[in-house]
Amino acid sequence: MKVAKFGGSSLADANQIKKVCDIITGDAQRKFVVVSAPGKRSKTDVKVTDMLIGCADAMLKTGNADQEIQNVVNRYEGIATELGMSKDIITVIRDDLTQRVHSSVEHKGKFIDNLKAAGEDNCAKLVAEYLRGLGVNARYVNPKDAGLFLTESFGNARILPESYDNLRKLADIDGIIIFPGFFGYSRNGSVVTFSRGGSDITGSILAAAVKADLYENFTDVDCVYSVNPNLVKNPKPITEMTYREMRELAYAGFSVFHEEALTPVYYTNIPVKVKNTNNPSAPGTTISPKLIDPQRPVVGVAGDTGFCSIYVRKYLMNHEIGFGRKLLELLESEGISYEHSPSGIDDISVVIRESQLTDEIEERLIRDIKEKLRPDDIFIQKGQALIMLVGEGCKNTVGISAKATKALADADINIEMINQGSSEASIMFGIRGQRCDDAIVALYKAFFE
């Protein structure tokens, strides 16, 4: 039994949806199908999710979003017409969008999530209806009816434990289940979404709940590559990798897979296959608990900008019990999560996402650190990038760090921070943000060319 998830590019227009349905019906094991909202048809196009966010913005600002809603309806109507479907499905979609846009705007986050979720929800209805028109036993299932319950954290929800038992019952339903990704419901009935790209998470949750043999993630590339194909021509494909390697690369900027999506399948040991909707016969990339060939040192290189480092120095810091804990507690009190925390005997750095640090929070945080920790020095360095060199084989290979630092030195890139976890599955380099792409290319050349 397989769970197959299709991304927005796979559902962008009628031709793509035909490909998706051919894939679904081409393998009887594909019982569960998770769909995203229709994506871009071209580089200049707009994703349906972004159109829906525009609807929400218009309604919140002006109290009217008639034109914005009509644009979304037109998008679905164009798909349905090309597929030769009845106008009935468009009536269903129009009524749903109208109801959502005229719901209460008292809670902004709740209102926006309710509208955003309409992209996946209505796409699932359309795909299920199209399959039925082909004579396929397929049905749309709403996440609320299936029991997918999430925390009431609008735009960044987490699954509630009872959802797995609820969703497991779906395995007893005959036919193919078409399930909308990206959202679920809070216990009090509110629509709540995951973070952007969260349909990957829905697919993983469903695969874990029904104990699938395989979770297939269909996108618009043949496989996961060792580096961003926009930076390097014809990069090396990755045929297999571990959950941990994919997690590290997704965290560092790989957009093929949502970084939180592997958690459910990780704990249930369900393998993941990344495949191309436009070339389904390509072997793809398999993500599994362990490597068949654990000797390869590095699987990929990735990087991301938008980080900053909070540097704190105090003489004899290592003798002061609880110093690190107190520093992290101050971050916690501001609702800030941290990424890395390399340290020395008299200094410690805490790396965070720069987006978490408003001017007000920064001023308050520096004041509190000075008052409660009495450091000799404190400063915040912004505009940093984190580059990740990832591979389970790093721990068994001598000279990985030396080779990497030489590659960066040869490219005249200054390393401001190095952090290698005890697992040695990755090495992180902190550099200035403007050299991020240069560093990625330099490391790729050193390890793959």
C-alpha cells in the first residue's frame, strides 16, 4: 500500500492533472493520494495559495474580495473545462470560496488559514470528481471527517497524537482516497494550516497512520540532487539517502521536501521515494533509515541566508554554573528558537533566524543579557549564511573538514563559525550571507567534481 503526494506543479493545469491521474490509476497500490493546491503554470504565473492570500488581504483591508475570489474560481473553471467536467464542480468550488471569504474576520490568523486551505481542499474535490468521471472508485475525504486534528497555531500547526488512530481507520475504506494536504482542524473545529509547503507533512502523517509500505512524493524533478540545480549545471543525482541526510539538506535550503515532513515516517521506518510527475519512470531518490552504501562521505551541499549570531563573552564563563541555560531561557522568554550554539571556555554563540529578531526584541534581549549574565562583551552579528556539508559517511572519512576549509579558502571565503555535531552527519559553516552561493559551489566542486 502506497501513499502518493502530488505537489502544486503537478496539479497546475488540466494536462498535469491528467498525468497525475494516469500515475494514480497505473498502480493499484496507490490507495491514498494527497494533493496540493494548483501551482504555477509558468514562471510568471501565481500559485492558487498566493491568490487566496490575496483574497484574504483584500477582505481584511477593504471588506470586499469579489474580484479576487472570481479569479480563483476562473482558475479552477479553466482546469475543469479542459478536463471536460460538468459545471457542477465549479458551483461547489464557488460556493465554498464564497462561504470562506464571508466568514468572521475577527481573528485574522483564523480567517487567513481558512481561506488558504481552500486551495488544497477544492483541488482534492476536483481530482476525485474527475477520477469518478473516468469510472475510478475514488472519493474525496475531508480532514475533519477523517479526524486530522492539529494544534490551534494558525499558519504553523502541529499534529495532535489522537489523529494517527483516527486516520488509521481510512485503510478500511474501499477505493482510492483523495485527501487535501496542508491543513487540518483544531479540536474546536477551526481550520488550521501547517507552514507553507505543508502538504508534504500531510502525506507523511497519512503514510505513518495507515502503515503504508511506501510514501511517494511526486514533484517536478527526477530526483534529489547533490546541490541546487540552479547553481550547478547537471549536478550529481542522489539515488539513496537517509532521513537524517534529507532533514539536514531540507533545513539548509533544499526545497524538494518540507523539513518537517520526515518526522512521521522517520518514527515508523516507512521509506520515501521522491519522483517526477512529468517523468514517472525515472528511478527517483529513495529516503530510508539506513544506507546500503554507508562509505560515501558526502551526499550533498546546501546553504541558506537570513541568520544572525548572538555572541556572548565572559571570563571564566565555564566556571559559572547555568550560564548557557540562563542565556537560552532569555531567548525562550522572547519566543525565540535557536539553530546552533557553538561555544568556547569563555564565550558562546547562539545562532537564530534573523526574522525572529525585531528591533524591539533585540534591544530588550541585549538589555536582559547584560543585566542577568553580566558579560564582558555582547554583540549580534547579522547577515549570516549557514552552509551544510551533509553525509552519514563523514564520520568514517578522514580529512573531510580539511578538504572543505581548503575549498572555501581557495574561493576567498572567510569562515566565521564551524559546528560539527557529535553524530558527524553534517558540518556547518557560518559565513557572510552575500557569499552563500559561492560557498555552495566551491564545496560541490571539491567533493563531487
